[in-house]
Amino acid sequence: MAAFLDIDEINIFNEEGYIVASTENEYIGYSINKTKQSQEFLPLLHSINKNEKYVQDVQSNMYGKYMKYIGVNSLDYHKGFIQIGLSPERFSHYEKKIL
């Protein structure tokens, strides 16, 4: 799916803040509370606004990979959110296309 969408990662967080599905198998079970970098997405878990989103600056993730993460609330009525990850190179590619 990530390759089809031309992104690097897809992570699905449940209402408790755990990754329950991911394009990166080692991320499954990861808690949003584990690092400051991932805690920036906590407001998405508690928001009742289904249009809520968060775009993070490029930074190192828990595995030392530099990524730009974007999170959006689930479009259905379940709590949790969907997060996509873009490498700085891929993000730069999209940025050049848009600007």
C-alpha cells in the first residue's frame, strides 16, 4: 500500500495509542507515549474533531531514521489515527511538485 501511494510508511494507532498495523512490522505494539517525538501526536487521540491533523517537522524516529510524519484522525467513528511517514528526500520531491 505504501508503495502504491508513493510514501514510506503507514502506521495505524488505536484509541490507546499503540500501533496496531504498520508497513514496518517492528513498529507494531509501539506506544505513542514512548518518546517525545511520538507524543506530539497525542492530541489526535483525544480530539473529537474528525478533521484533526498534525504535521511534524522532519526528525529522527525511535529507530534513528529521519522522517516527516503526518497524522490524521480516523474517518470513521473509532478513536485512533492514521499516520504516514515520508523520508526527507520523498517529502522534498513532493514539495518541489507543489511549489
